[in-house]
Amino acid sequence: MMEPRRTRVVDVSRNSSSEDVELEVLIGKEEIRKRVKELAEEISRDYEGCERPLMVGILNGAFIFMADLVREMKIPVEIEFMRVKSYSGSDTTGKVEVLMDVNNIRGRKVVVVEDIIDTGITLSCIVRRIREKGAESVRVCALLDKPSRRVVDVKADYVGFTIPDYFVVGYGLDYNGRYRELPEIYRIRS
Ligand code: IMP
Ligand code: MG
């Protein structure tokens, strides 16, 4: 379980606004880099000798994770993206809308690449949809997992870090569209 070790408040002085929140580093760059490499190696071993797996990144949150993950893969892969919307602010709406779908996945071995599993609602909808479209197999690789928040029983086959019930941003994850560009993972202090 990841716990924050040092405090770093992001410098927002140049463009500060009343919406700014205080951030604390939860997982640093080097730790992320190491873990992403390990995940890629594990997935590569599992799919070695198979037909090219189709890695499906879930936009927008997984874009940075996906880019780093596929560059550490030791086997050839194919890449697609899906875009779903399930969140407003830091509270779940429990509703998932497909904004961009993935096609031609019949008979493919799919690896869903997700930023974080929270309630599990988003992921269970995505996995069901990919199965319905005739994928041969579906596995899930999630950078972060918050198991204490689960309302739908869904598990990832590959998990980067298990974290407590914090709302986190950075490395692709947002809070109302902000902070995706930060290279580390931060928790929002409340
Ligand atoms: P779930 O359907 O509740 O599992 O929510 C999954 C989606 O909610 C993720 O793909 C994220 O986009 C978003 N989400 C959940 N927790 C966080 C968080 O701590 N920070 C940023 N986004 C989050
Ligand atoms: Mg999101």
C-alpha cells in the first residue's frame, strides 16, 4: 500500500486561482518508471509466443501510462484506444458513457490499459463490452487500484500500485480536467 512520504506543494503561483488544491507526492517518477517496466516485462512474458496482443488504452486517464508501458514491452503489440466518461469531480456518477469505441477485436487477445480502478463500474462495463464484441480473451492492466472503494466485483490481472482511498492526480489522472501533465502521482490533500 502506497503512503505519502514527502510533501511537495506544486508551485501554482504563476497561474494560481481559487480552484487550486494542495497536492502531496504519493508516487515519484523513478518509482513509476521502475514499476511500469516490471509490468511490461510481466505482460510480455505472459503473451510471448502468442499472436500479437491488442492493448486498448482507456482515454483520457491512461494516455501517459499506455505510452510508457508499450515502450517497455518486449514483444510486438497493437494499440487501440477507447474513450469513456464516468466521472464528474471526485465523486462517481455511476454512469458510463462510451465516447469512442474500439472495433475489429473479434478473436483478439485484448489487454485493457486503465489508469485507476475505483468503484470498478467503468472497468466492468469496458470488459463486458470487449467480450461482447468477440475478443478471444480480455485481461486488465491498471496502474493504480483502490480496492477499498469497490462496488462492482472486478479485478485487474496486472496492478502497478495499490493505494488507500485517496483522490490522486498526475501521470495522466485529472481532477476536473487538471493536473494530467504532472510527471508524478499526487494525492489531493483534504
Ligand atoms: P470507477 O468506475 O469508479 O472504477 O472509476 C474509474 C475512473 O474514475 C478512472 O478511470 C478514472 O478516470 C476516475 N478516477 C477514479 N479515481 C480517481 C482518482 O483518484 N483520481 C483521478 N481519477 C479517478
Ligand atoms: Mg478520469
